[in-house]
Amino acid sequence: MSEFRADLHCHSYCSDGEDSPFELLAKAKAANLQGLSITDHDSMEAYSPLLFDDAKRLGIHLLPGIELSSEYEGSSVHVLGYGFDLNSPSLGMFLVYLKERRRDRNLAIFEKMRQHRMPITEEELIAFLQTHTKDPNVHRTIGRPHIAYFMLHKGYVSSTQQAFEMYLKEGGLCYASGIKVLPKEAIEQIHRANGKAVLAHPHFIKKGERLRQILSLPFDGIECHYAALPKELELPWLDIANQKKWIATGGSDYHGSFKPHIPLGASWSGESVFKALQSTIDSAPAHGESSGGGERAIGLSKESSPIREAPPFRSRPQDVPDNT
């Protein structure tokens, strides 16, 4: 039997990924993954009952996941949540709030683009995405990758990378924040829904007092194995996970063609990590419900340490920050 591997960080078109949730399952099967968590930004719409049915058919253990947006002292901090109750009323209301804040942020970006003589309206962006992406409901979670994609189409930039570097990244000419939720609040929302909270891609956070304060928050885990991050850059985070007795997770942050150099399964977690993140409750809605719910990962028994050794050095280029 092959080694259990689960990619615990990927995105569908329910946020800023290219593929449908069902396509992600098929790609996980093709990549010889045994587990998957779809961690869309501020959305759990990927998790329909039919998705869990398809996962069972393919033999993929599916773990409810999400990536919540937050800010700390002006810097973006992403919080991964796992094994939470997909039917949690409080988490559902929180996601509605984040969606409203994201739209406010997008409108602020559009205004700055207008000032730089690169006009884009929300209406024309949605119309463009409806004809150029797979998602039939593109209005769900529009983020900066979508804006960058449209900027390229309009001829404002020569690449989506240029769009981020010059205009959309933190400190860029058209950057706007808009997400005012603190990491602590994101953690509390996940815990309230009976989930585990994990600090996403910590190597993107500038070292110093700000990072120390973020690491003092009540996380359950930290993402140590990320995308194509070389082994030597994973080791400091593994040390922190050991010191704090946190779960050391891993995932690719796969987005499809939006990040073509990062394949699904580029980084992964073992079986003990997957089990440590599982919910102890059954949150599956009945078939036909439209809440976007699902059920907890099933079929794995409890076992020992949730920390695995760092994988061998990977020679692929390092990834860029998670640009939502």
C-alpha cells in the first residue's frame, strides 16, 4: 500500500482557484493522494453532499477546510480551518460578513485603478468572468487574482505577475485592505464551529515582534510544508510546531493555471496529521440542501504524533504569497 498523503491546502473556483471541487477530487486521485481538503478563501461552498459522495467513490478522504482572511497591524494573516461543523450558524454569518468586506475592498481597488487610468467596474469584471472561467457563479468570491486576470485581458499589464507586483500586492499602487478582522477573531470563529485553526504559510510574515505576537495566538497548528518551499525553510516552522505542540500541516496551495508551477500534492500531510484535524462531529446536511455543507472526514482511526519529518528538498521555484 502506498504512503498516505493528503494535500491540505488547495482552492476551487468557489474562491480563486481554476477547477471545480469535483475536478480537484479527480486530480487528487490522479496524483495518488489519499486525502484532500479544499480550503477556499472565506467560503465553504465547495462542500456539497454530492462532493462527499464522489470522494467516497474515488476513495479520497475529504476533510472540511477553509482559509479565513484576517489582518494584523496592516499585514495580511491567513488562518486555515479544518474539521469544523459545516452547518455552524456563527461561522456562516461570519463568512457573509467577510464577503461584504471583500466586495468593499474590491471597490476600493477599482477606484484606485480609475485614478491610475485603468478603469474597471464590478459589473464588467463579473461579465468577463462568466465567459472566461468554469464557475457558473463567479460572483461568489471575487479576489485579486480575478482582477489581475482581467487587467491582463484589458491590456493594462503584460502578465498577472506584473499586475500584482506593480498594483495589487500589499504596498502596490492600487492595493486596498478592506479585511479588518483580527487573526484572533478568525481563530475564535473556527473554534466556535468545533474546528482546528492553523496559521497559513507563516514564512510570508515578516520576522520580528509582529510575528512573535501572531505566534502567541491560540492556534492548533502551523503550516510547515508549503507549495515548493525548500526543506531548509521548513525546519524553523517545524521547530516551532514541536515547541508549541502544534500540528504541523502541509499543502500545495494549488490554484490551477493561476499558479501553474505548483501542482496539486506539491506539499502534503501524512495520516496522523489528517486524523488530528478531523472533527468528532457529523456535520453532513441532507441531500438537496443548498447550504454548501458536507460531512466530516471518515474512515481513519486515531493514532500518534501529528508531526511528520520534513520531505526531501524540492527543486521547484518558491511560490508567491497567497494573493486573494
